[in-house]
Amino acid sequence: MVSGQSFSQWDRQPLVRRMADCNPMAGNPLKTKEDLQAAVTVFHAPLVPWYSPGNARLRLSAGSAHYDDDAAEMEAFVRPLWGIVPLVAGGFNFEDCRRFVEGFSHGMDVNHEEFWGEPGDFDQRLVETAGIALALLLAPECFWRPMSEPAKDKAERWLLMINEREVPDNNWLFFRVLVNLGLRNVGRQWSEEAVRAALERIETYYLGDGYYRDGKWGHRDYYLPMALHFYGLVVAKYAGDVFPEHAARYRERARIYAQDFQHWFADDGAAVPHGRSLTYRFAEGAFWAACAFADEEVLPWGRIKGLLLRHLRWWSKMPIADRDGVLTIGYAYPNLLMSESYNAPGSPYWALKSFLVLALEDDHPFWTAEEEPPEALPGGRVFSPAASFILRRAPGDAVMLTGGQDGREHRAHDAKYARFAYSSAFGFSVKADVTLPDHPDRSAVDCGLAVSRDGLSYLSRAVITEEGVDRGMVWGAWQPDDRLRIDSWLDFAGEGWHVRVHRIRTEDRLFVSESGFAVDRTGEREPAFAGGLSAAAGRARIATPTHTTAIVDLSGTRAGEIIRAAPNTNIRFPRTLFPRLFGELPAGEHFLATAVFGVTKSMEALPPVDLPEAVKAFCAENGVTI
């Protein structure tokens, strides 16, 4: 509380604003190198009391992940290095380097009581070796050279285990690459063969047009920019002499990918939340930092600078830290409901990857360029066939339409990968409970689809069995069993609108629930939105002072309803409302057409739906009256 401020004055501030003051970036203008340097030091300061006596571990909370506590405490120790190493490499006099030298020496010493443990196959310790590798690549004079020779020998042996262990067939292969390149950089043993094999396997993930798939299920999410592209650009900078062809490919792919990825960011700096690992928060912008770090002008320098710094400034206003300034698990506020099984207390510090630009010299074009204003960002519909996305930026919002992905590996995968639209302004919601007919608020299936055969137990659209592009629209198929298949086609349809067409083939009677975007009702008393709520046959609309969303049945008269979602289900806002349509279908084949609206302003009269020609032709071909 500000000194001299009365409790009543303080208490009238919205709760989100009060807690946002605990954010280490709160009040920082985040415009210059000095501003970002200050941010990293403030992120580190709250961690200092929680280091172990030998400085090899951090214990930040009683929470846990699927891996053991030794690995979790190593992770918490290493992840802040993603900001601290660039800070040091860029010339900042960071006084706590000795802490990390000591931590490295003890954590990789089998005879020390704070030994991290020997990594096994598919071990979280292998993930965290990448942060150590960054230190060996960017700032060995601070983090490696002060270590004793016996400590260096032990560290080398421990790090080389990554060449002997199995890792998942995904972005983890880059950890093997980075560790070997780090050891090479400090004159230690490394394996060119292991690096080359990993790089060649990563080549098989490439889809074209700048896009990769990641892992068995072929995810196309933030692991493309913040992992596959990010690490590829680090390799391009440090190993172009040994792997020139790979380096050239990584640079070229980043240049291509940037043309689409810039549309994932709204003019206010917020990014489209989509997929897993969103507790890494502003790692969403790490791609732009990696491009600058690798001296790749993938877009004009002023635009790259604006995209990254506006993103950091947006996050600086979010209540993402606890009262002592330690980052929490969650997205725009603390929220374990949306977390992954691999989110331990130190996991969120991967967000600091976006501070990689601090390694750049003061006179680098990234720092000397004038930040391009958001008004200069390109707009319009952007079609990404390789990823099956359609993107569009609007005032205060960026929206992605997708046919969906198979996200079954992850908690709440129906919400993270199988909703129809993902928005920087509206976010998405995860289920707080099973979907029940008398408690749709607990299901919180916003911007999605849920069905039931008995009217009691509901399935939310989840594992997408097929997806891609069909007749210029994104498309995805959901087939939970051999008695039901729902194909959905999507495209934008004029200002604020997108349209969905569903073909439902069911052998049973089916209850169908379909919904629009969730809007914030946090901090408002119940009557506040009364005048902006309307529901009738075939439609429902919500207008708040800052947002408007609506859903319209274009092919029938399903019942329109307003749902008050259970608290803490939406990743953007602790309390939300969303509109939905509800109806019943007999066994057989049916087509449903739906228009969904969402804008960041209050509107009473909605603009007309402007159906694309592809949608009109598809509906005419299938006898769908709209």
C-alpha cells in the first residue's frame, strides 16, 4: 500500500490492479536496454532468500510436478539464467554470478549433498541443461572460468550424459545440441556426431512455410517460436561454422515464419493464448528476442522492437507474481487449474527467454531503432495452410481460427487445442468439473462445442482425429467413437465475426451446446451488466463496458443462453460470462451454421455477418439454409 493512502482508498482499487503491483515489471517503462536490465535484476531479487546453502537449488513452493523434487529444485535454480545470462553477456555487472558458479559446482558433483542427481531417460534434468549451456555459450567468463578444474571435469561428465540418455522425439533434441555446443565453446569434450544426428531428426519436423510440428502429436503452438525457432537461431549464431547448412535453414525459416507470427500479437502487446505451457507467459515473445540475437532482421527492426517491448509492457500490468514478487503458475493471474503436470514452482521463469536481447551490444540496430507504433502493424486475414490457422488482428485483439489439434498428452487439452477460436482479448476457459446439464457454468466450454447422448453426461470437443484446410476454410474432425463424428469448417465473416459450419453424423439422439467468447465480469457487481445481457431463440449477446460477444444460430433456432462460468476457469479473467446456443438433434446427419462475434468495445447493434464466398458455396452444396 502506498504510504499515506487510507485503507478505503486502497480497497476501492480493483483487485487485479492491486496484485499487479507485485509484478517485478510493474511501473517499468520497458523501452530501453537499461529498463530491461533493471527488470531482470528485480525478477531475481525475490529469489535470493530461497537459495539452498550450497546455492545449487531453489525451493519456491510446496507445489509439485510429475518429476521428483530434486529435479524441480534444479529447474528453479536454472531457469532464471535465461534472463541473467544475457544480462551478463550484454555487459551488466551482475554481482551474484558467484552464486551460480557455486551452484554449478555443487549441483553436478555426485559427492556433494546438493547434487542434482544423475539424469535418466526422459528426465527433467535434461531439459534444464539448456540453461547451463546458454551460460557456457554466452558468458563463460562469468559462469565457467571461475569454477575449479575438478568442478569443471565433473560438470563435463554430468552434462555429457545427455548424449547417452533417451529424450522425447521433439524439441528436447535441441537440448542435446545446445549442451554439446556449450561444451565446445569452453574447449571441452563434445560430440559432433550427436549434434548432427539431432539436427537431422529435427529436420523431419519441418512442415514448410516456416512452420514445424512438435512431438508425436504434431503440435503447432508456442513451442514453434519459443523453442524450435528460438534454439535454431541460437545454433545459427554459434555453430554456423560447423553446421552452415542448418544455420542457413534456421535463418531462412525464421524470416518466413515472422510474416505470420506477427499476427499473433494484438496492438496492445497481448498475444493469442493457445496450447500448452502458457505459464511461461512472455516467452510468447521470445522469438523476436532470438531473431534480434541472431542478427536476423526478419521484419524491420522497429517493428521487431515494438512487438517484443509492447508484449513485455502488456505483461507488466498483469498480476502474475505473488506478494513477494515470485512468479506464480498461471497465465494472466495465478491459476493452477490451467497448469500442466510438468509445471513445478520454478517453471514460469522460462518467461525470461524474452530477455535474450540483453546480450546485444548497446549500438545494435534493435536498440538504436525507433520503436514502430502499433498502428503500423499489418492487418487483414492471414491464411496459414501449413499450420491450418487463419489469423486476423482487430483493435485490441488478435484472433486465431483453427480446426483443432490432437492435444491428448496435456491436461485440459480440449480447451488448449480443440476450441474453434483463440483470442488475445478473450482468452479461453478450462473445465472446473465434469459437464453437467444443470451446471454448464462448471464446464466453462467457451468458444467450443459439447455434446451429450443422455442429457446428463457431456463430452467437450477434444481429440481432433483429422484437421487441415478444405476449400479455403480451416477444418477439423472430432470422432469420439464409432457412433458420432462432427466435422467443423471455419472462416472470418466480416467485422468481429467468424462463422462455423458443422456436419454432425450421429447414430443417437444428441444434445448440442455451442458457445461464444467469454467476457470479463471480474470486479463488477451482479447488476452491472444487466442492460447488456440478452438471450432469445437463436441468439445470445453480452455487452460490457469494454467487450461485446454474441452467438447467432444461422441455420435454426437453438435456444440462446447466458452462462456465468465458474470462477477461475478463464485464463485471462477470474470471473466471466459467455453466450451459448443449446439444442437437440435426432439420430442422422445434420448441418448447423453458427456466427460468433467478439470485439473490444461495447456495442448494442451488431454489424451484419459477411459470409465468405467459400462458406456460401459450401452451404449451398450441402443444402444448408442460412
